[in-house]
Amino acid sequence: MTRTYSIKMIWLLPALLLLIAGCRKNLDQTPQTTLSDDGFWKTTSDLGQAANYLYTFLPGFTGDLSGNPTPYQDNYSDDAYGTGSQGIGDGARIAPASAGEWTNAYRLIRAANNLIEKAPGVTGDAATINRFIAEARFFRAHAYFELVKRYGDVPYLDRTIANADDQALYTPRTARQTVINHIYADLDFVAANCPAADVQPAADYGRITRSAALAYKSRVALFAGTWDKYRSLPTATSNLQIAYDASKLVITESKHSLYYAPGADAADSYYYEFQYNGGAAGNPITNTFGPQVNYTYATNKENILVKNYGQNASNNIISHGYLRLAEQGTIAPTKALVDAYPMKDGTPYVPIASPASSLEEYQNRDPRMRQTIFNKSLPYPSITGIVTYLPAISYRMRKYFTFGDWFRQQSYVNYNVIRYSEVLLNYAEAAYELNVIAPADIDNTINKIRRRATGNVNGDPTILAELPNTTAGPALLAAIRNERRIELAFEGFRYWDLLRWKTAETVLPQAILSRKYIASENPSGTVPPRDPNGFVVAQASANRKFNLSRDYLWPIPTAQVALSNGTLVQNPNW
């Protein structure tokens, strides 16, 4: 590939296309109003601009296909709750007339198909053309995975709709496994035609790489394989094998590793992984929260794919105000998540019956707890300045949080779409589910992640206990799942994990609890609802529902069903 195409162009593309359309209308005297106009697709530069548009659909702080910041998906689970409606958790939702998750997914599929169709007619280097086709196929795969994990069988379209009379508009639902097989094929093409992470040009930081395709394939296949296994479906083993092979390939190709912060900050490496602005490799970035350290993405091999927001106000792609939204309680950690963090010696945490201070539950815990969730000893901003403060009746998320960006409401912290730690977790889980996990696998995945949690390069067991290589059976599966829960907290995984494991029916109906109520830490004096053990009740179990016969799949928008002439059948009991 001889040219690079900055993702800074992503956010300019819609306006650019309107400008192009207007100019061409004057020059050619023919209507030119959409990207599908044949007059646009001439050079690889045109392909690059069209591919840039696809990147606006990446999950991130500025919204995913639903329109909400991706971490908000944890609000669907038992790990977080928000100040707004909890329709998914409380069973109150009904089949909507429309849904962004459906509409935006097919909008992305249409844009990807359009590029794939037009690319063969473009003049330019074949490798460059195939690179952009591969990027389009990655996003098509992403859109279909987001559809499949919500709706199951969905209409599969691998070409654009020609006009309102095109019968493809009435495509019936395609079998779920068939769609997944198409996803695999797309990702295989991506892996073969996108560059390896270590040779990708610096200016292309944030674009799809071979590693991204393989890692995403492991994500899709693990979801599919475990969904099948816990429903006794015949495709379970084949999907799990694909997850195992794809994640193993990322590991053995050695392009990635877990991030360790430099020097004294190594003990907080997990925390710092989520604290830095973006930028091309080699550009030093100064953190705006905690110790000031010089950092470059050239030294961070953990990030496989990020949504790149830029570096600062003068060199940005787009900023986001996610941090202020989180501060306002739109996504708040639960007691269930807090309890999931083990003690440093590896034993499960047992809630303290009568703590004198909320700080007590943080003592001798897995360091990722304080790196993910605020406690009252940590500096916390207020409207008037930086204070030591924490809401008296709820937890607050620390992950991604920076002081300067809180005040400016203009953050450039990247969103990590795919991290190497997820690949390690995918590998361990797939190996377990296939019954091929070996002691060395535990040490090279789960324990490697645990060592990084405290910067423990040498595996000192006094820092954070590692999982014994003799652990097996249900205890090992529970450990793998719990490690995934705390390592990937607030990255949008937990709810989908509960669905694929078929444990949502047990977990989601339980009450959502928050902090232990301590009167001395509540200056307002207003006593919130509490359970018999004194924990604040954020949502009572009476208001938490999960319909086993309905809620493992989402409702297809009713307007789409009505427009389908009977070919689009609604999911059961919706």
C-alpha cells in the first residue's frame, strides 16, 4: 500500500460528500446526491474516503450502533445500572417500532456492500484496492455479528438494494449459523488483505489490521460456540474450534502483548491502559490524571483496534464528554461487580458485616478494583474544584476517567474496541470448553493477566495470587469467567456473556444492590432503600424480570416486520 488515509477524514466525510454532490450537479447537470453515484468511484483515494466513513460505526464513547456509548451495555447486566430506564433488565420493554441497533446495522451493511461492489471498477494498485475491500468486509462482519447476537436469524444481504422494486427488500431471515459462516469468510479475507500490526504505517493507527480480523473472529466464534454448547446445538464444537484457532494465531504471531506502564507506574498498568489519548505511533502523549508520564502507542502492543479520538484540541478527530455522563450516574458499578474482585491471596471476597468506612472493602483486594471503581480516598472532581468525594449511596466508575477532560467535557481518550487481554481470555475459555486446556494455558493467559494487574512481571505470588495450574473442572470455568468479568468490566461484554452462557435467566432477575449504607458518610441524612444487610437497593428484585421463553433474543422492530410482506417473522413471544 503506497498511501495512507488518515482517520481524521472520517468525521469530515458526510459533509464532503454533500459538497461533491453539489459541485458535480453543477458540472454534469445530473443529480449527484449519494455515495452510490458511479461518478464518485474513480481512484483509490475515493475508496479511502468511503472506507473512512465506515469507521464512524466503530463502538466507542460517542456511541455504537444503538447510539449509546458502548460501556452503557453493561447497564443491561448485573455489573452496572443507570439513572435512566432499565427496560432490558426489568422486563418492561416491548417490541419497538424502530431500533437503532437494527437500522444502523443495515445502514453500515449497505455502505460496506456499496464499497465492495464499486471497488473493482476503481483504477489503482490492486493491494490497496483489496485493503479497502477488506476494511469494508470487516465492518460488514461487525454489523452482522451485532445483529446475530441480538436477533438470531436475520436477513443476509451481500449486495446493495437496487431500487424499491428489488425483491431483496423482502429477504427472509437467514439461519443464524449461515450468517456466522459468512462473517468468518469476511474476516478470513480481512486477515489475508490487511497489514500486520507491526508494519502498519503510523498514520494508519486505528485502521483494521490482520490481528483485528483474527481477534474479532475469536470473539464471534466464542459467542457462537458457547451459545450453541449451552443449548446442545450441533455446531458448538466447530465454532469453539474456530475461536480457539483464531485466538491462538493472534498469540503465536506475537504482534501483541499486555501493556506495562513505564517505571514506577507499572503497578497501575491496567489503570493507565485506559487513560491515554490517541495519536500515531511515536507521538508522546501526556496523561491528564494521576502521575504525569510520557507515553506513546508505539510501546503499547495491547491495543489491537481502537476508536481513535485524537490527541488534543488542536490535533483531534472528535472529542467526547463520556466522563461527565459517567459522573452523573448514567453507568454506576454494582455490589455484584465489586464482590467479584477477589482478595489479593486469590480467595473470594466476603462482604464486611459492619464496616466503619467504605474504604474497608478495598483493602487487600485485586488492584483492578480501585483502578476501575472510585473510592472516597481518591481525588474526585466537583463543580468548584478537585475534592475528595464520592456519592454516599452509590459507586462511581474510575475506568477511562481523567480530571482535565472532566472539566473541559472534551476528552480524547481512545475507546479500546479489541484488546489483547480479551484474546487471552477467549483462548482460555475456548480451550476449556473444548476440554483441551493444559496447565501451561492457564499460566500464559489467566495468570499473565493477573500479573499485569499489579505490574508483577516476575509472578510474585505475594502481589496477586495466581490461579493454580492444578485448578480444573467447574472451579476452573468459574475462575475463567470471573477473570473475564473483572478484566473487561465496562467494555460492554457482561450482558452478552450472560446470554451466551445461558445464565441470564438466573442472574438478571436478582436485585441490583449498591454500596453498604454508612450513615456517617451520608451528609444529606436522606436514607435510601436498603436490603436486610444494609446494602442500598438500586433496583428491587420485584422489578427485575427475565422471560426465559422470550428475552434471550431481542424483538425485531415491528415496522420492519410490517414492511416485509410476511417474510420477516417476529422472534418468539414478542
